[in-house]
Amino acid sequence: MHGLPFQDPWDGCAINIRTGEVDPMRRGRAGKWFAKMYLLGAVLMAAVLTAGGEETVFAQEAGEQADPPAREEERVYYEAEGSYFLGYRFVSTEDSLKAAEYIDPHSSVTFGLDLLSCPLPYRYHVNSEYLSKHDFYADAGFAYKDIVLFRDILVGLHHNLDHFNFFFPDEPPGLIYDDRDPGDEYFLDYASNQLLLRLKTPDFPFHTFFRHRYLERDGRVEQRFLLGDFDRLIKTSASRDIDWKSNAYKIGFNSHLGPVEVEYAHDQTRFDPGGNSIQYDFYPESELFSRPADIYPHHVHPETKSSAHTLKLHSSYTGGFVTSATVGNLYQKNNFSQAESTTWKGALDVSWIPDPVMGLFFKYRHRNVDMDNRDMVVLSGLNNTLLYRVRDSISYTKDVFSLSSRYRPVKNFSLLTSYQFSHLERKDIDEWEVFEKRTNVHNINVTANGRPFDKLKLKAAYDFTYHNDPAYNTEPDNTNRLRLTANYLPAAWVNLFLDYILTVTERDNLHYLNSEPFTLLEGGNREGRRDQLLASLSFMLSPKATMTASWSYNRWDVEQDLAYGKWTTDGFGDLPFFDFAVPYTDESNSFSLSVHYMPREDITLTADATYTIADGEYVSGDVLGSPLSFDVLSTLEATETILSFGVAKKLPRDWEVGLKLYLDFYNDRNDDILDGNVVVTTFNLKRNF
């Protein structure tokens, strides 16, 4: 319960006697609002160096005033270690930005700072890297003994989005495509900041903590929607600016009350969709929905808020019997629709280790969700105000029981087994035709770990899941999953890793909800199979050269009976068309090669190459003697080639110069719209201290 939400950056803060060496730190990336983080690092570095200097002076003065000891004591030096760099990043793109999906397409200055110091009882760290104004990382922290702990992590990412082509060949008659912004480029800039402050009373295990998470999404996206009426459908695309912000706060405390550890926490979360949260368009008159022609709102991004209270109890970790319990509630509200939900949840964990070779574990989870929405919703047009009735939202109660065991009869073999039962009870489903009142799920898992000899590790896991009355057609009745893993080290210079996963799914009695006539049809099948394989072979060619080759394979096959809506020539509804055993397949193969070479102590060379082939296809049958035209819209056939090269040269006085080259070539073999290339060249000048 006292664990941090992030990996502790000071795990490697070891200090050596006399030498003053500090274990090398890990590098990171740096962040938006990067100047603040960079300034913070400079301040921390100055404080560290000042503290170290004062300690040395104090030691010298004390030595002058005191008599020399009979035996010279070993002295400890605390030195700050790290590096800083400055460089430039050249970016060149051609055609589509699909090849640069997560790359900021603008050239920019790059810089960064890494710092780690442990002048005990103080500890400082800064890991940061700035690639562009939308691509950065910063991690800064401070600690004083175990009394004060502060950490802040800032991340920024740029995401280039596709602009979907609305002008497909062989479009259905009566369907009109309208792209209002055909030349716009779509993107999202993502920023995340996580802050932790934990305070502890001296010499007693009482903690208070505060956590804050800030998320921001800003950019321009493609909004697609349907306008018109049944005689003149208009499939529309329009640009939409978004400025989403989310703030989450958590405050709490934990302590020991005798043999029991207690923690209480309160959470608050708010989502702000910004000023462009509602879109407006003209909708024609509709007799079916009793709607006059007018300009109406659509595709609303609502403002939401939530709050939660959580109480955790945990028994002592000593001994072979440990229990823990959690109880909490969650309140959520949609400020636009006024829909609300209240959730009560509880958890119980019991572990018993009667013998070092055996352990038994029991888990229970309970969740009760009460949904509440208004009976009527108001649709306000420019000239009309309409009222529509709203169905009750589905509330539910879910209970999950789990029993697992661990058995290790010998040193090189262990067996893990588990059984889990989940019961879901739905409420207020009278107006929902598809859902069953309850769904039960059974899961059995058996995992074996073995080491036949020192150079070979094996792992096998089998997982079976059975759904009784699943809610959706994509949820199978039965799922069988087998995973086999092997790690083989035949010699000190070669390592082989294999991982294979086979998943087989089956579903009977699918549900089809027909609109007119309104009826629920049951029947049909869905069968699926997924194969996943990862093979990796690593070589140490020499003390100065290593090479790794890998192959990743993924294939998904599914056959499902599909139903298509049907209307008669006089405009009335009818029972749907059925297309039986419709196959869909997607497959990908990815090959990669990585080389690391040090021809001299001051020169490091790296090279990586990845080639990926992906294809997918859906094949419809003939309905009433004519093939459907959906096939052309679902075909995927693409390749992607990624190359990267790097060279680093050490210079006198702890300086280092580096050059990196990254190339990505994306080839859409089915359509040239997504074809594109990107080349990124980065030059850095680095100084270690």
C-alpha cells in the first residue's frame, strides 16, 4: 500500500566508499513546459553541488580543530553524476504522414539533462529529453530520508491521424459522399503530467499523500456522420477542433494500527471538452422520428465529473496467513445529459502459505452499479424544441470468486492453477431486447514452469473460458487459449527465445435485432482462430559486437453468419438477408535485425532494420444472386520498412558527439492514398559530468 505508482528512480543510487562513484542512471525523454523542468534540474544540481561542497569544508574545519584519530576513517564522497546534450533534429516527409504516425513532422532543436545525486539524506534526480514542442519527456524528483518524497513526470506526444477517403469506387446508389474539408490534415497533441507528494512522520509509519494527474488532448480530428433521409443519404466528413482537458486529484493517508495497515483515499476527476463540444447541422423533416426540418446539435462531447472514497485494510505481512479488504464507492455524472451512476465496490483477498512448496489464494470482488438517467431528453433546434423518451440505463451487480494455488515440489518445477467464477445480474432490461438478465463466466487456468536443465527454461499455460448467455455477438461461448514459451541458451554467445499463442473461439445462437418489423432473431454461428508467434535469436559475435534477429507472426481467422437489413420496394421493412459463414482474415509478418558494434573504445555503431507485411480481407457471399459491394472497402494490403542507424564518438574531457538516422517507408498496395516516407536525422553534442 505504500508502493509508488512509478518505478523508483533511486533503486540504483549506490555509493562506493573512497571512489565516490554512483551507478549510471537511466536516460529518459523530456517534456512540454520543458523550460520549467530544465530550470528545476539546474536548481537541483546547484543545490547538490553546494551541499557537497559545504560538507567537505565542514569536514576539513572539523579536522583542523580536532586531534587526528588513531586510525584514519574511510571517507565517503557524494558526487553528482549525469549528462546534458544539445542538438538538432531534421525531419523530411513525403506524401502521407502514415509513415510518421507518431513523429512531429517539423524540424526542431533538441536538448536534455540527466542528473542523479545522493548526498544522503537527500536524493535528487532529473531525466529529461526534448525532441520538439509536442514530443518530450521529463522526470524530476526529490527525497529527504523517508520523510519527504516528491516526483513529477511529464510526457508529450504528437499523433498524425489519417484523412479517410470518401470517394470509394462502386459506392451504393442513393448514397452521397460530402467531404467538407478535403485538404485538411488531422492530428492530436497529447500531454500528461503526473505528480506525487508523500510525507511521513519521523520514526512512525504514518503517511499522507497527494497525487495529481493532468491530461490534455489538443488538435484537429475528422468527424464523420450521416445526414439526409432514406431517399438521399449524405455521408459527411468535416474537420473538428478539440481541446480536451482532464484533471484528477487523489489525497489520502495510511498507517499501522497494531497488526493492521489502514489506508483511506479520496479521488476527484473532471473532464472539460473545451469550447467546441457540440456540432450543428441541418436535418430534413422526418415522419419516422416526428422531427421537423431544422438545425439540430449532434456529436456532443459532454463535460463529466466523478468522485470516489476508498478504504483499505491489510493484515501484517509476517507469517503464512495474510488478509486484505477494500471497500469504496464511486459517483459519476454527465453534466450535459444529467445521467448519473453510483458504484459500490468491495474486495477481499486471503493468502495462506502452509508450506514453502505450496500456497493457496482466495479473491472475491463485488461491484454494484446503479445507473440513473432522465425519462425525457430535450432536442433543441434553431426553431423547434422536441421531447424524446429515453430508455432506462442498465444497472447491474457483479460478483467474482477466484481460487488459485501454487505448488513447487522441486527446485526446477512449479505448477499454478486457478478457477474463477463471475456472475453478472442485470437490472432494468425490459426495454432492451438483446440482453439476458444474467451472464455467468467460468475460467480455468493451468500454468507450468519447468527447467529441464540449466540452459533451457520452459513455460506452458492453458486457459479455458465459458460464457453462459454472452451479451454481444463478438463474445464467444467458449475460448481455448494455449501458450508455450521457451528460452534456450546453448552457449554463452547465443540465446534463442520462442513464444507461441493459440486462441480458438466458438459461438452459437447469435442475436440479430431487426428494426422493421421489430423482432429479435436468434441463430447463426461465429468461429475464430488466432495464431501468434514470436521468435528471437541473439548472438554475441565478439566482446564488441552483438546481433539480434526476430520474427513476429500474427493471424486472425473468423467465420460468422451476418444479417443485412432489407426493405421492400413499397418502402416497408422486411426480415433481413442472411449471409452464412462469411470469412474474414488478417495476417501480419514482421522481420527485424539489430546490430550493436564497438570497433574502438570511443566509437559505438548501431543499426536496426524492420520489415512488416500486413494484409486482410473480408469476402461476402451472394445475396439474392448478386454479390455485395462491401468487399472492396475492407481489403488491406500494406508493407512498412523501418531503418535506423546511429554512431557515437567520445571526445576528450567527457564530451561525446552523436548522429542518428531514422527512415520509414509505408506502402499501401491496395490504394496509394496512405503511401508516404519520413526521414529523421538527429545530431547531438553531449557532455558527461
